[in-house]
Amino acid sequence: MAQQGGSVETACRPADGDALAASLRAPGADAVIVIGGTGPGRRDGSAAALAQAGRLHAHGIALRPGESAGFGEAAGRPVLLLPGRPDAALAAWLALGRPLMAALCGAAPDIPTVLPLTRKVASVIGLTDLVFLRRVPAGAAPLGGAELPLHRLVLADAALLVPPAHEGYPAGTPVEVLPL
């Protein structure tokens, strides 16, 4: 982000919905990213806090992993709600957050690398699947399915966005790979 002219400030998310809504309205940032609290659980109040603080445009998107991500605006700036599960948070960041930050910084999006898949990738029609990959001499090796355990996620150094109209790609297909 610093290479694109941006900076990051971090803060702990308030446990109380009213306090989170107040922090979303606080001045000082060009965008706000909230990690966690986006699921259907009783303690998952990030979407409600955003709706209270400003406007919730979407909560629950057709991205796997990352289905419980959301976005909206508060105090005239974009707010991105990322799931708390590491693979889902990273997937939502790559699909939504990275392009948002690039746009705010006036930077061009990352140029994808084209690599052949070493194994078949299956996807569900109607969802955008983000597949984590490991670059290997033969191309890009898929690391697993929709819910990738942390011990497999740490092996990833690239990702593939499979569009909602595709059922996946056979082994050997050249695909655009996003760097992590």
C-alpha cells in the first residue's frame, strides 16, 4: 500500500455496536476496513453498526470464501466489512479491498501473471470462487477448496478469481493469477 501512496492505521474493533458505529463515523480516514463480526452470529454486529453509522449497501456477497463480507459508506467514505475467518478475509480483501485501495491511491490494479494450472479447479456457477494457489515450476497449484485451513493458507502466494459463469478450469488451462 505504501508503494501506491497509501498508509494504514489500525485500531481494535469496539465490542459494542454503538461504539463501532461511532468509530465508523469518526473523521480521519479515506476508507475504513472492519475485520470480523460479519457472520450471522449473535455477536456479529458489524453490518448493523455500519447501517447505524451510514449506509449498508450489501451484506453477504456471492464470493466463496468470503460470503459474509459487506460494504457501504459512513461519513462520506467507503467502509469494507471483512469476515473474521482468515481465508475468507483474505479472499474478500483480494476481490474488494485491494481494488478499492488502488482506486483511492490512484494506482493501477496489479497486473496478473498468466500461469497454467497444475490441477483442475472446480467452481459453482453463480458464485465467484477465489482459489488460493502456490506457484510451482509447472505453473500454479491449487491449494484446496472453499474453506482453506490456516496451515494450507500460509502456503499460498497467488490466487485465482473464477468468474460466476464458469464451472472451473481443467488442468493445464492458462489462467490470470493475482499475487498475494
